[in-house]
Amino acid sequence: MADSFDVRLEVLTADTQLVPRAKEEPPEFPSAGSSQPSFFLETFGCQMNDHDSEKVAGVLVGRGYRQVDSPAAASVILYNTCSIREKAAQKVFSRLGEFKDGQDGGKIIGVLGCLAQQEGQRIFSRAPWVSLVCGSASYRNLPELLAELEAGKRRVSGLDKDTEETFETEVTRRDHPFRAYVTIIEGCDKTCAYCVVPYTRGRERSRTSDSILREVHKLADADYTEIQLLGQTVNSYRDPSDRKLSFSELLLRVAEIRGIRRVRFTTSHPRDFGADIVQAIDSTPVLCDHVHLPVQSGSDRVLRAMQRTYTREEYLDKIALIRAAQRHIDITTDIIVGFPGETDADFEGTLSLMEQVQYAGAFSFKYSPRPNTPALHMADPIPEDEKGRRLAALQEKQRQIQSRCNESLVGTTVEVLVERQSRQENQWSGHSTSNRVISFTSSAEALVGKYVPVSVTHGGPNSLTGEHVI
Ligand code: SAM
Ligand code: SF4
């Protein structure tokens, strides 16, 4: 979470206003002995989880809770968890271990999110001091669940998965002052053999376009300038209302809202990625020139075993669509190494695909067996040290590609949304429209939140440096 930014409270009902916290105001922590209930919320995992936490915080603040920045200051301690890989799940249990043997001082300890959904009531046996377990489809019931605990109930859970509803809240407590996340689709109907998401987040549910556009209008009125549309498979969006906007039509509608300077979206699934999305980006500068299109593997054999529903060639056809755009669009990806049965030749196929596509960035992971997934019992597991070797080789290749790609930008001018002022004098940083991090020098003042042109002077493997063009 971007906890170095001011937290803002956004109220989404028609007749209420956004209440931003004044920048100079000290954090609102209850004094010792304060009777107002308070909560501490730590988030693990992806942007969907970050945004769910913003909504959970909003729901609790709307019910009179105060958010505090340490478990010690809170009456309710919540962990919004991730279970996508084993390591993420272990981290949560080690956090919970800190409250073992009554060290919680009588506080309510709750586990939210994917691990809660995956492990359910088993969390109570593994960590008996936990009193609340709640998956993402049940967050709207959180205040009632907490009320039951405060009324003396020992344990409560919300593990509904089949809800038709999306998690919309009247109040969202936002953690970034300029970029706002907007969920447009929840859950996932794909069945990738390695992935717990369909199990932990349930069936795919899209929000109506009206509701999405209303939220973006409110955000624009509250001076947010960058919108990031979220979904596990964001481009599988299907407008459930009579308007029946396609995903690309929705992008265009969001981009035309006055005050919005940048629109991003993540994560796209290659199967549902079409030329209309590229045309929309090409025609509309507000749509950022960046597409995150996870490939997972460059081998047809592995893609089939993963049940990814596309071949290497079909994936490369989508890349060709993006490369044919009139604007340069950066492409980033996710890759898994060491899926059961992955041979050296399969892995070489992934490296050659990376060479072909020239990704601007890649998240890469060692395959991690997950409960309730078809891959769990697949034959021919890859030893951990071999997975480690492949991951290191892949990351080195990507480092070289990124260095080349970033060096090629030296001498160009990019527009930067300034997000931070460094402690060093005249040093600032932010993101370009293609989502690259860039640090730059400028003698100008009060740049945070502004969009400024920056001339790139150096390209490293992970970031750019430059100078403000005044
Ligand atoms: N919905 C997105 C898609 O289809 O690409 C990805 C969502 S997932 C939260 C993010 C990434 O985690 C995936 O793209 C995949 O690379 C990785 N991932 C998911 N399950 C994994 C597993 N069991 N082991 C290793 N990596 C995994
Ligand atoms: Fe998981 Fe596949 Fe759905 Fe992405 S598309 S969330 S990887 S099942």
C-alpha cells in the first residue's frame, strides 16, 4: 500500500461529498482509553487486494471506526490476505503467530481475503486466537460480523462465494492522492490449472457501466486524475445493464470524463484481448500506452497443461495487434517457471518468446502448488533448485531486455505524473504513461500531483532518470 501518501476519504453516495484529509493534519489515532472502536488493516498481495482494503476501510470508517497505524493502537486487527503462492500464505500465518498465547490483549483478530476463503474455518483451529474469518464476497457483512463479536460471540465467519453481487461501498478510504482504483469485474471464470483465484474469489461478476462511470465522475470531481480499472480478467468485462457496453467502449467512456488524464487497466487475459482495445488506445491519448498481458509460458505443451486457452502463436497474434498500433504501447507480462512437466526445451521456448516480444517488464514466479487446483496432483514436479535456476536465468534475460528498452528512451521526452519529492534537493519521481518509474531533477516547486514533461537522460534496468523540461 502506498502508505506514504495522505489517505483520502471518498464518499460515493449521490448527496454527499468527498472529505479529503487535509495534508498537514496529523494522523487520526485514538488517545489511550478512547472508547471509539479502531482498526488496523494490513494488506498482502495484488492491487485487487489493495483496493478491497480501501473499501473495507471505507465500510468500517462509515460505521464509526477509526483507522490506526499499528496493531497495538487498535481494538480490531485485520489482515487482508493473499494465497496465490505458498509463501504469501505462510507470511500471513507468521503474522498471526505474533498474537499467540493471548498476546492480543483481548483484541478482535480477523483474517480477510483469499487465504480466509481458501482455508475457511480451518484458520480457527490453526490459530485459535483468530475470531473472524471473512472472504471477499462477504465484506459487505463485515460491520454485522464485528457487531456479533462485540456482543460476545466467540467466532464468526463470512465465507459466501456464490454471491451475484459485486462489492460496492458507499465510502471508500483511498490511499493514493491522484490514482484511484475502480473495480469493474470481480471473480474469474477461467480455469488455469495452477490458480486458486476462481476458488477464492468466486464466479465472474461485472459491474454495470452506469455504476462505474458514476464512480469515475465522483473521482474526477474529487481531483483524482488517474484511474486504474481493475479485474482479474479486466477485459472479460460484460456490461450487465441494457447499455451493454463492451470493454473497449467502457474504456472510451471513462477516458472522456472531464478531469481524467490517464486511464489504465489490469489484468488482461490474452483470449479476450481484441483489436478494438488497441484501436481505443490508439485513438485516445488518455488511455495509457501500456498493456499488461500475462503469457505464463512460451511453450504450447505447457500452455495446454496450464489450461490457458491459447497457443503461443495465438498469443503472438495479440502482440502483433498491439505492435501495429500507431502509438508505441509498452507490453508487460507474468511468467511462471517450473510448472509440472516443464522441460528444458519448454523453458527455452519461454526465453525465446521473451526475446521476440521484448517485454518492458515482467513479473516472474516459481510455480507454487496450491490447494483445490487441478495442477496440484500433476505428474513430474520440477525440483525447487531447478525452478530457482530457471527463474534466475529468466530474470537475467528480462533485465537485459529492460536495460536495452530503457536505454533506447534516452533523448526522448515523456510526460510524468509527479508522485514524490525526494529528500535530496530538486529530486522528484513519478510514473510515465507507460508506467515506467522515472526520477528527475527540477528546480520548480510544488510539483507533486502535476503532469510534467521530462527529458530522459539515463535508462537503467528498472527505471529512468531525467530532467524536467521547463
Ligand atoms: N488473472 C491474471 C491472469 O490471468 O494472468 C493473473 C492473476 S494472478 C493474481 C497473478 C499472477 O500470479 C499470474 O499471472 C501468475 O503468473 C501468478 N500465479 C498464479 N498462480 C500461481 C501459482 N500457483 N504459482 C506461481 N505463480 C502463480
Ligand atoms: Fe487465475 Fe487464470 Fe483466472 Fe488469471 S485467468 S485469475 S491466472 S484462473
